[in-house]
Amino acid sequence: MASDTLLPMNDLAGKHIVLGLSGGIACYKAAELCRALVKEGASVQVVMTEAAEQFITPVTLQALSNRTVYGSHNASGFDARESNGMPHINLSREADAILIAPASADFMAKLLHGRADDLLSLLCLARPLDKVPLLIAPAMNREMWAHPATQRNMTQLQADGTTIFGVGSGDQACGETGDGRMLEPLELLDDVIAFFQPKRLAGQHVLVTAGPTFEAIDPVRGITNLSSGKMGFAIARAAREAGAQVTLVAGPVHLSTPRGVARINVSSAQDMFAATVAHAQHATIFIATAAVADWRPASASSHKIKKDGSGATPQLAFVENPDILAAVAKSDRAQSGKLFCVGFAAESQNLLENSQAKRLKKNVPLLVGNIGPATFGQDDNALLLVTAHGVTELARDSKLRLARKLIASFPIPTGT
Ligand code: C5P
């Protein structure tokens, strides 16, 4: 599912996208994709093949894109209405990217061979390779998808510099079940947005903790806190957009996993500690955003604790939880500079002093301070980045934009 950690952000403002539709039942999803791209700030020029027009009308896409659609009436590739008569040149020069969604098996085969017998394939061939990326969202029956010809074509298209977004799995229009469905419109939207982000973290493995922990008192009760996990999920998404391999260790939260991120669900601080320490062995960057419970009940009752009617209250004893960040920051990997550790501090006052003190206490190069009550559950935040060299304020903004700024701020570790 597409990430729900964020509000619409105008992430594609200023981008001009040629959205090409080839023939397939997934054309109905292209309408929603077109709308989503426009909502995110892109201008969208739709180009449809004759086959695509069998599935959805140009009128629908014209209304959604607010532009005249190039369709079967331009099938030959010439258009007397344009001053130079060459829409394939004009369209491909204006675009920041050409996105083919859906891309049928047949259309991919055409692209592979550089055929150009309709406007869409013609403009793909005519695009300046170094300036206008070609993005493809395949859609087809599972047998067609698995066929060696399609797989071979895909490998060659990638080698030719095409970005292929992969496919979804599940029920297909033909009644069969398997791989080959076009990704959902909001998944493709996230992939397009990610495509345009700088790949600063390519080759890095980023480990993120997020959300609260839950410390059981008995099978129906426990101690937790107000962390929504949104900041950590935004950081995981931003790191993935920047090209990193990302592992997200998440406490109990109701957020969908950012695309391409490996998520490990945990409940207690001890579970989070075990999962994080294991993955820190391979990580190059660790960002601890989780609001880990400081204490847990010394022993959780295996059955529900009952009121006995006397007014007596249960006597709970607590033990301290392990400090995950401090433990990872102490490890050889972190100490030798192979693992860059980032801590968070959720404070209610004296943000600067508390953040500076916490950075030293946790022994991390970067500590990010924020005012907890002002950000819990919100889609925006304001951050204070504290290092040994000084302090940088990131003014209130959406959590995803802040996350992108945060990961652009620190040095990238070298070596593994
Ligand atoms: O000590 P405090 O909870 O204020 O520190 C906050 C920072 O330490 C956050 O980065 C949090 O994820 C991390 N932390 C942790 N394990 C704990 C407590 C905090 O990793 N047990």
C-alpha cells in the first residue's frame, strides 16, 4: 500500500510527465494515477495507443489531466495542428519523464526493438536518452509476465536505461491469480516521487526504529506512550527514496509500510532491542526515532489481574529497559565509524540544553531534538539538529520533508 504517513505535499511541482497508456484492462487504474500525479503538482500530458482507447476513453483522461489527449487520431505520429507537425519531438522534449502505465507485454516488446509505428512508441524512441527518463509500469496476465520473452525483454529494457516499477500480485481480470497486475495508482505515485529524489544513500543500509513500545502488565493491559511512529516511518521512506536498503523496526502503530522498506514488527522494548541489535550488524546508518518505554513491569501476569472488591490496588514493580541506542552506539561498528548513529529526543522544554546533554549521554554524533507534545500524532514537526560542531534548526514542515532534509544533513559513512 502507498505510504499514509503524509499529507499531499506537492512533491511533483514543476514536473511535466508524459503519461502513456498502452492496451490493457489496467487502463482504468491509469485514470486514478493521472489524477494523483496532478494532485501532487505535476502537469500531465496523456498519450494513448489505439488499443488503450478500447479500454478507456480519451475524454476521461482529458478531464483529469486538463489537457487534450494525444490518441488514435495521432496514430501515424504526424499532426497537422502542430506548427512543425511532429508531436513525437515536441512531447518528448518537454517531458521530465515518460511514464508508460499500463505497459502491455506487446508494448514492451515494441520498445525493446525500437519500433515506432504509433505516436507513443515513436516518442519513446525519439526522446533524448540522457535527459528524459522512461519509466514503465507493466500490466499483463501472469503467464505473459512469466514468459521468458517478457522477462528477457525486461532485462534488456533495463540494460537500455529504462526504469521498470515491477508488478503487483493477486487476482487478475482474466480470473487467474498471480504476478503481473499493474501496481496500484498510489503505489506508482510513490515510486514516481521516489524516482525524482537524489540517490544520496545508494549503497547504504539504513536501520530505523519507530513508534512506541508496549510493555505488558497482563494479557489485556500494558504500558505504552503517545508516539504515532510517523516521524520514523517518514525517515524510513526518505532513506528508501534516497536509494538506501532500509530496515524499519516498528513498535505497535497503525501505519502502512513505505514502499520498498523491510519492516519488522515488535511489541516490547526487549523485542525491539533484539531485532535492532541483530540488524545493526549490517547497517551503515542507525536512526533511533522510537519512543522506547523506559521501564517495564518486573513480571507480567499470565492471567488478567482481577479486582477483588476490597479496593486494594495491584502493586506493580518495574525494571529498567535496555537502552537500544546507547548499546548500538557503543558497538565496535559504531565506534569504528562504520555505523553512523542518530538519536532523537522528545522534550517538553529546554530543547537545546536537553538535546545537547542527550547527545553526549548517548554518545552519538547527531541528536535530533523535538518538542514531543507538539508533534505526537501530527503530520508535521520542527527539528533541532545537534552535532559536536553546532546546531541547525529545521523549521516546521511536513515530517517527510523534514526527513529528507535530515538524511541530507549528515556525512555518509565509508567502508562496511
Ligand atoms: O533517553 P531517551 O528516551 O530520552 O532517549 C531518546 C533516544 O534514545 C531516542 O533516539 C530513542 O529511540 C532512544 N532510546 C532507545 N532505547 C531506550 C530509550 C531510548 O533506543 N530504552
